[in-house]
Amino acid sequence: MAAVSRRCGTSEPPVTLGLPLPPVEPPADCEECAQRAIERAEAKHVGDLARAIDMTVLIKRHHPQGPA
């Protein structure tokens, strides 16, 4: 029995990822976001990147328009 040769692949080009965005800085007058920024820094320090990302998301959600 002859071996069947098949080409595996895709017709789509590879995905190109950009550089990560800079961290979101909380507004200076928001105590809640300042605390989240501290928690984010502590999480990064201990290598808990999931928690650090969670804090960034919470800051973005609290100020969706960005710092005032």
C-alpha cells in the first residue's frame, strides 16, 4: 500500500502581533484607581500577571474615557 502524501497548512497569512500597550495610568484624583495601581504593582512584583492585568482592566472600566 502506497503512503498518501497530504499538504497541511492554511491559505491565511500568519498573525502579526503588535507591541503591548503601555500601562493605563489612573487619574491623580481617583483614590480607588490609585489603590488598584498599587495592587497592580504588587502583583507584578510577585509575578502574578493575571492579577496585574485584572487591575488594569478595572482601572480602564472605572475611567473608560481615560484620565481627566
